[in-house]
Amino acid sequence: MELQQRQLLIGFPDTGKTTFLAALWHVVQSKQVSDSLITHNLDGDYTYLNKTRDSWLRFESLSRTELRSDEEVCLSLTDPKTGKVAELIVPDTKGEAFNTQWEERSCTKKFYAFAKESAGVLLFINPDRFIEPQWITPQVQDMTRSLRENPTEDNAQSETQRKLLPKWTPESAADAVKIVDILQFVSNDPFDGRQVKLALIISAWDVVGHDYKKPQDWLQMRAPLLHQFLTSNRDRFDYQMFGVSAQGGDYKNVEALLVHERISDRIRVVDERGRVSCNITLPIQWILGESE
Amino acid sequence: MVEQTDSTSQICKREDCTLAKDGKCIEGVSVSDCINVQHSELSSGEIEQEPKPTQEPSTTARPIDHQLHPAEELNDEDANAITRDRLTKLIIVAGLPKAGKTTLLVSLYRSLLAGPFANYNFAGSLTLHGWELRGHLSSLVSDQVKPDTERTLGMSYLHLRLKSCNGDGSPQDMLFTDITGERFRDIRDSAQDCREMDLLKRADHFVLVLDGLSLCSQSERHITYHNAEMILNMCVDNYMLGGRSLVDILFTKYDLFKSKESDNEHARFLALIETELRKKYESKLGRLRFFKTAGRENPGENVPLAFGLDKVVPSWVEESPTLIFPSPIRFGHSNLISEFDKFLMKHNPEFVDED
């Protein structure tokens, strides 16, 4: 009897989920990468996946208008050696539902139900668009003072001016804070205290991979709050980090990508040991218990 | 586009959808699942107009939603739920208005955003919105010319969970009070108000914040000092603080008054405050300590963010009156009849309860 396990793929908008899915769909269909998972029981509608894969094969970025507002994708994959099956659910490809979770403190019951039945989570972070905290430090004050027309102008703002300043909105929080909040919710509520198997995927790895050897190095430097949170909660989160470049590089330099005879070879996946492969199913396999 | 049926109409919001012509969704989704399709019951012959867009309040929960916890701040009930559930340290941050209480707390949060602090890792918070809101006027998105902190209104709790970087031990939950300075002004003025603040008796740590910059001003320093002392005095005299209370006095805004340290007069005044407060209160409290702290950085004066808190936070995490002063076993008076019992009554009356 096959072991079937549900995995949830989540992330805020523009975190590389769609490109990952496109590359994943190609790999599991084409079987070009040895040791990768393959498709299992093709009995659904794959229009969306085929559309995204076509764009990926043409080295084209998929525009946001081509994505439906709350696209939900379901994909069944299997390891041909062990017969284990992973059912990958993407409840919201655009990622806007996670903004709602952070900002409005609610999620759909559908997402909640998916999470409750899941054994693991793939969480995407885009290092190229990652928003870090930015404070009004003395250096910043000096800089703005020097840019002002009247450098001797009093720093004080009038009460009227202060009233016109932007009020706080949850949207303005740094990304690491939002991700911690989502993970706290997932662990406390739908997972209800069960340990969450978490594959943290640093997408667009080609953009930052030359600065950081391993994905955990990036996390420690650029998202220290999240790094601390995961380190302190190993009882709640069994996690592994992966740097993934599903595109293989910038599409502006597509010539560098065209050299690959097998198009799957352009994919790059870096694990915590710094090992590099083209097997984009590695994070899924790890959650499934198939790899180290 | 409208398709009329006997009892229902199906309208697709997409203009290019062929639903009306052939009953099929252009995106290949079943009509019942497509989010662009609107279903409505109409009487025969009636055509439904496209509803006018209405402004939905962003905080209105739809019936299909699952609610997450609010995350802004905790009230008494929320705080009690946490303390019932797990061992939690309660830190009461006291002081008059504009002393720098909230700025100091936010500096702790800001430090954790950048990495471990005082050898502790951030392990979670149930009030992330609350921390972010209070730090807003110090962030670039606020468009402030210089950093500031919103005035606190009312009373609430902020939550943090910290874990030692050494890996030993479980994470420790901490509740910090964020109380308006006006409340402490009331406590200073009224014994009744002081006694009504039951929370004071439950505090693991009582932190009294004095505006260090005001203490530099010849015209302001005496009123700043003595008003703060009055708060302490009221709490002690009304038994809200006592022999098991762990009290820290923080002189805030060190980033602004460090430059005056070379001024002997200022240094002497701070020393005078410490001497006088120790003389009056040290024997009445479990512990009394003094620290200089800064809620903002000043690189020019070599004052980092949260200066001074690294010396005091570890004890907030690790220590409590229960650990430092274990409660003695107490005996009812009427039970003491032997010579040994009489010895106890005479020499250790604190262990004896009147029946």
C-alpha cells in the first residue's frame, strides 16, 4: 500500500512559486533528472501547469495577469523506487491570501483544512524582493538633513504635518516578521502542536548564490529574526533550507541558458551542505522522508 | 453576459467568457467552482444588473474565514490565559509620561530583529502587530524627520518568547506591560489607585523608568526624581511591592545624556539618587538595582541601540521572586504548642500565621 502524504506549498506574492511549479512540472513529466519524483495518477486538469511550463520552456516570465486570482493547484508525485506518494497542494499561487492572514488575521477554511491534513510545508522566500526592517538611524537623519534645501531647518515637524504622515499598516512590516507570524499560526492551529516538516525555499538563488554558499547563510544574514525563530523552535519545526533557481538565471541573459541540451540541467538546487543538483523535487522528497 | 434559466442566472465577470453562449467557463473550470461566476435566483424574464461595487471594510470577516489571533496586544484575559498555560515572567514597566518606557521596550524588539540579544534568541511573539505598531514612528516608512514613539494610551501587554542561545532550557514567555504614564501619575497621587493596581503584586520584575535627560536639567531634575520616587514610595507603603519584589531603576535616554557624563554635577546627581533610594528602600525590597539605558542609538557617542538592556534582560528572563525567595512553610498559630513551636513563634514570627 503506497504511503500518501499531503504537502502544502505557500508563500507571499512574487516569491517564485509559479516558476518553481513550472520547472517541477517539466521535471516530473520529462523524467530528465535521475532520482527525481515523477507524476502519479494523472487524473486532473493540468491546463494551468502546462501553460506555466510552456512559458518556462520558452524562457519567458509568466505575467501576473495570466494567473487567476486564487489559483489552486494540486499535483500528485511518486518516488518510483519506494512507491511513496506526495500530494502537493498550492492553495493560492498568487500568494495574496498570506497577506490577508498577516493583515486581516483570517484565512479561508479551505486553506485551514488543507493545512490540517498536511504533513509538511514548502515555504517560499524571494531574496531579490525581500523587505528588511529600515529604521530612522542617526546616519539616515544626517543624510536627509544634508539633502534638505535648508540644512539649518529645524527637525521638528508641526502637529499638522505629523497628522498627515502615513499611519501604521500591517503591510509595512518587514517580511521576516510576516513569515514568523504565518509559521506561528500554522504550528499552533492547523498543525495543532504536531511538528511541522518545513522546507524553506530561497528562490531566485542565482541572484544571491554568489554571495552566499549555503541557503542558511542567507537566512542568518538577511532574515535574522526568522533564523532565530526556527533555531529556537526545533521541537515545533523540523526544517531544511534549499536555495533554488528554477529559471537557472536571468532571462535577460538567455544565451547562457540555451547552452543546456537537456533543459532541466539549467535548474539549480543547493542544499544545506552546499551540494548542488538539478533535482527540483528534492525539497518534496525531503519532506516525504526520501532524502537526508 | 447573462444566461437565463428557469430559476437561476449565471453571470460571468469576464467579458470574454463564453459562458453565456455555450455554458462553458473560458478558464476551463467547472461553473460551480469558477470564482468569476455569480449565481442568482431570478423570476422569469428578469435580467440581473451587474451589482455596483461596494467598499468592503477590510476587517469584516467573511463567513467562510477562519480567524487568527489578533496579534496587536493582549488584554488582561489574554495575559491570564498565557500565564495559566505556561510559566511566564511578568515585567511591569513603570514611569511618568515621556520617561521613555515604550521606546525602551521597542528597542529590545528592534534589537531582536537584527539578531540575538544578550545571548537570547527570539522564539516567538503573540503581539507582532503590537511591536510593529509601536516601532512605526522609528521606521523609514513613517516619513518622520526624526524617530519618535506614539504615546501610550490605556494599558495592555506585549508578548515575547526568548530562548537562550546556549540551547539549554525551554523558551521563556515574557509579558511586558505597556501602561500610560498617566496611570502611574494616578498611582503617585492616590493610595486607592495604587492598591487597585493588583498587577503590581504579581510582577516578577518591577522596572521604574526615569527620564535621564530631564535629570540633566537643573530645572527639571528634582521634579523628575521625586515624582518617580513617589511612585515607588506609594507602592511600598501600600504593600504592592515588598520584601520579595525585584526592582530595577532605569535612567533612560543615555544616548542623549552620555555627553553630560563628564559634567560632575550630573554624575553626582545620579549618584545621589542611587544613594538615597538605596537607603530608603533597599531593606524593604527583595532587590534594588540601577542601570543606565538607551532606547535609541547614538553612534557619535558610541551608544548602541538598547544600551544597558543587555545587562538587565537576562535576569528578567531567568529570575523571579519565586526562584530567588522560595516561600517558607507557614504554620497556623493554634497548631504550635511544643517548646520548639514557641521558639519558632518568638524567633521567626514571619513563619507563623494568625488563625
